[in-house]
Amino acid sequence: MLEVKGVTKSYGKLIAVASVSFRADYGQTIGLLGPNGAGKTTTVSLIAGLLSPDSGEVLIEGRQVKSDTDPAKLKIGLVPQDMALYDKLSARDNLNFFAALYSLVGAKARQAITEALSLVGLSDRAGDKVGTFSGGMKRRLNLAAALLHDPQILLLDEPTVGVDPQSRNAIFENLEALKKRGKTLIYTTHYMEEAERLCDRIVIIDHGKVIADDTLQGLHKMLPVTNVIVIELDHTDGFKPEQMLALSEVKSAALGQGTLRVGVHDLCRGAPGILRWLAEEGHSYHHVSSEQPNLETVFLTLTGRSLRDS
Amino acid sequence: MIPFLALVRKDLKLFFNDRRAVIVSILVPIVLASFFGYLFGGQGGNAETSKVPVLVIDQDGSDISRGLITQLGSDKNLDVKPSTLEAGREAVRKGKATAAIVIPKDFGTDAGHALFTGATKPELGVLYDPSHNVELGMVKGILSGAVMQAVSKEMFTGKSGREMVNESLAQVENSSQMPAENRKALRDLLGGVKEFNEQQDREGASGQGELSGGLSMPYQTREQAITSGQNVEYNGYAHSFGGMGIQFILFMGLDVGIALLMLRQSGLWQRLRAAPLSRTMLLGSRAVSASLIAGFLLLVLFGFARVVFGVHIRGSFAGFLGVCAAFSLMTAAFGLMVAALGETVEATRGYSIMATLIMVMLGGAWVPTFIFPKWLQKLTVIIPTRWAMDGLDGMTWRGLGFSSALAPIAVLLLFTLLFGLIAVMRFRWRTEG
């Protein structure tokens, strides 16, 4: 369906993306996860035909997009990161305009607009000027504008930036509905929870390079630990977490702000030994819990840096 | 075609939806054009102009100097007031007077002698404000006429003149070296003058006649404004509405360019570029919508000028529409070129405002180009606004035919082509990643 093969793009000496490859099939949602400046938007721009790669190719159903007016562009819908709407026009006028860009007019356009507004829950605000909309409503309309020509591939460049949790949830529901219709979604984000919720596969990009490409389960397998035991210590004076690495069950140990985080492969086998060691060493604690590692941990493991700090 | 029309319609909708901006786009040029039109002649060119303030410092106090002041004061273009040297200098320095004329001591006597004998000419001091060079020329012209009239009047019929005739008669009689024929001729001439003066005195005393006024200008001028036809008066609003229209429409074109520059950095640009639209369509639609808006503004401005100030299209209406259309296209292409050459919005705004103002200024939209130096007048033929102004003037108050509009239309279209080519070639389509 969509294949990105060894695509590289540079701006002068800056390599924005370096030999990026992945593929997306019908009905799949691919998450492009990475910190700001990782190369996600450049990758999306290359797929949408806004940029030409220095090398490599982007194939839509086996064909390259060769010109500005290539019909293959009809298969793509772009939801840009920045709001792509005219505030001074009504929602309906905006959608009428974007429909006409794909030569949709008359009854076909009206039907497409009605369906898109219905999907994003803005039918009752169709006649209002976009300038009067909340940030969340604008984001939903931004999504609707990309759906009018019924594209098979939807490129979503951080579509939830700056929206409230309720609107974010509404957008997720819209995307899940589209996924059920068999649309291919390419979703860029630096929010791991979004990628975890929506994506079938996750491509992690850092400094323009793909550093991992797998399902969520597959990515978890790359981790040295499958569970983290979180222990809140009463006192941390003189405590040295690296001493715990001597225990066979312990794969990692880190102390921060009175909280000890210990990585283990097997929670049942590891927890008793760790708690016993703490008691023997005279370190008391007042709370113990366990966590599943998430994409943040994956990114940290792969790059040595936190996703949000990058 | 559907996407192209949608792009044009959207631009027009955005412009006309912003009613405040539309009103400002129309109102501001109307206010300024009305003001400039009034200043530069108004309807019929009969607006009363203000007099040039001139101070006179009379250090002579002779009949001639008093006569000179009277002559100057009678001129309708001057507002003459007496002053002292210090006060006059200060008033000119502060810009309260355009010039101060200093009549030195013995000016009357010296000027009289210089008139007949070619003796050393006395100097009239003229202190002037260098920012009023044009008025200075006029003041000097009026001063020359007034001096000739005052001095000749006194020398032919005044007391000083009679004394000089008597002195000269005595010199002639006593001259031993002068040939007899010459002596006789001069005696007859001066005697005739003396007798004429005495007769004037007798007629003046009995109230039978008036004293002679001395030398005066031996001609009069009959001024006739050449406009579109006989009895059609010049309407200054025709030029000012053309000039201000051109200026503000160029600014509108500039806004189109800046908006395009800003659009290129926005998500909207990505969405437009993601659609199957050619680059020509994206830029072309913008050019067409900007041209339509420019044409609309020009027509509204001239419509207002027609209704309120009686500005008529005295020449070819088709030529007028042609010039408006060509200028509108040129404006749109200029806007696209600004967008193509611009780097950042702020920097582009700065240099393009400067370029626009230079085009407007050199095009004669503010002041007529005839006051420019010769070399600058020649240079203005490469300024598109000059052609637009010439075209609009020609089709409005000059009342010229369609053939006179052809050159401005052709040149404006050439500029459109040039700017459009630069825009297409230099426009950066890249979207930053």
C-alpha cells in the first residue's frame, strides 16, 4: 500500500532524514514516534509529495508520486501539524473550498462534507466561522478537511497538539472509526501513550534515523526488563542503588527523589529477594508497586535519553 | 478549472468577508486623494492658493524704496510686511517668512543713476528659506518687475528724476568738449523731458490728468488651460485619485505577497501543496484574485471621484479600463514577486514598502514628475507607476483617445510578465521539515 524505501533528505549539511524505510498496509496504523526535530514531519512531507527525497523512494500502491498534479495524490489526505483552516470562513465554506481542490462539487461535495462533519461531531456548527471555534474543534475540523476526497492513506502530523483531553479523546475515536473503515493511518507523535493506544506498528525515529520498527509487543521484547518494581524508601542517606546489581534478579536500579526503581525480568521471582535484601541492609520502605515498561522506557533504552528531554 | 475557480473565489471571499479591511482599503485612499486633489487645484483649478509671506526691510526710506514696497504689496501672490533686519532673518530661519528683502541705504539714488548711466548697481539683499526654492523664483521675478516700475517712475516723473534732468542739462551746457551736434541733440532731449514734467505737474495740479506710472511690462498674458476640450476645466481630483489609487493598490499587492510568504510557513500551504494542484495554478489563481480586487478598488475610487468631485473619463473609456486592468495585473505580479524574493516576513515587509514608496514617488503619484531633475524624469520611464499615472491622466482629464492608452497598457503588461517570470522562477516551493 505505502512503502517508504531508504528515503534521505538533507538541508545543506543538516540531514533531516537518513535512509528511512517502513511500510504500511491497508487498515494499518503506523506510529512515527520521536522527539521534536527527529524527522517525523519531514518524513510525512516526503510521503505527501511536499518534498522530493535526495535518494530513496516513496511508493503509493507501487507508484511514485512524480509531479504536483499526479493523480496518486488523490489517495493521500494530509492533516498538517499547524492548523490548516481559514478562520474568517465558516466550517462549511472551508470544507467546500478543500473539496473543490479535489474537483469535488455539487451533490458529491455536499455528501462528503456532511459525512466528514458528522464524523468529527461538528454538524451543528457548520455555519459558524472557524475563528469562533475552540482549539479542539479546530483540530477536529482540520481532520475533517483531509477526509473529503476519501483518501486511502491519512497522514496525521501530531494532530492532537495543544488540545484538551476531551477533544483528544474525540479525535482518537474519530481515528479509530477511520481505522475500522480500512484506512491506512500514518500518525506522528511524541506522546507515547497516543502511539500505544492507536498504532499497530511503531517506527521510532531519532536524529532522522529509524532506530526501531515493530509492534508494541515486539518493542517491549527489546527491553532488558519486563517489569519495574517501584519502592518508596523511608530514608535514602548512604543508599547506593548500584549495589543491588549484585542480585541475580536485578537488571537495573535507579534512585530518584526517594523512589527506587528496580528492573527485573520476572516480577514473582525477583520481588521477594529484593525486599529481603533491603531489610537485611537496614533500608526501610513504606510503599511498593510494580509498573510495565512503556515506549518511554523503550526510547530511553534505545537512545539513552528521555523522549521528552530530547 | 474547478480548483482554480475555488482558489480565486476563496481569496475574494476572504477579502470581502473582512469588511473593516475593505472599508479601510477604500476610505484611506479616498481621504488622502480628496486632500491632495484640493491642494493641487481641486475642481476647476480655482482653489485659492495661500500667499507667499515676504518681509521687507527698508533701510533707504526713499521715494523709490517706498514705491517698491507699494508695488510688491499690490501683487496678489505676495503677503508683504515691513520688518527689521534681525526680525526678518529670524522669521525666515523659523520658516515664518519665505523671504526677507533688504533695501539698502541710498538704494533709490544709486538705482536711478544705474538706470541711465550704467553706474555701479546697488544690491538688494534677499534672505530666503532654502526649503522654498520654488517660491523664491517667483519672488525674484515679481521683485524685478516691481523694481523696474518703481525706479523708472521716480526717474521719469519724480523729484529725483527732475533733479537729475536739471543736473544733466547743466552739464551739457557747460561741456566744452562735446561736439555741437551732440550737445544740441541732448539739450533738446533733456529739455523735452523737463517740459513734459512741468506739463504733468500743471495737469496734476488742475486735476486734468494723472502722473505717468514709469516703465511697465509691455505685455499681458492670456492663460488658457488645455484640457480635454474647450470650456472643460482641469479637475485636480482626477490626478490625485489616480495617484492615491495607485499607491494603495500597490500596497494591497504588497499585502498579497506578504500573505503568501506567511501562508508558505503555515499548515494551509502544506494542505494546498498536498492537493493535486500545479504550481502555476497556485500562483496564477492568486494573481487573478489580486487583480480582481485591485481593479475593484480602482473602479470604486474613480466612482467616488465621479460622484463627489465630478471626475469624468474624458478620454477613451475602454482605454481607462485597459489601463486599470493592466495596472491591476502588474500589481498582482509585483505581489507575487515580493513573495518569491522575500526571506522573512519582517525583512520583506521592510524592503518592499521601500520599493513601493519609491515606485509611487517616482511614478508621479505624489507630486507631478515635471518638478524632478531632468535625469530623474528620464529615469522614471522604467517605473511602472509612471506609465499607470500617464495612462490614467490621459484617459481622465486630458481626454485622450484609446491609442494613447496603448503604450501604458503595453508597458504595464511587460512589467507584469517580468515580475511574473521572476516570481515563478524564484518562488521557493519547499516546505520545511
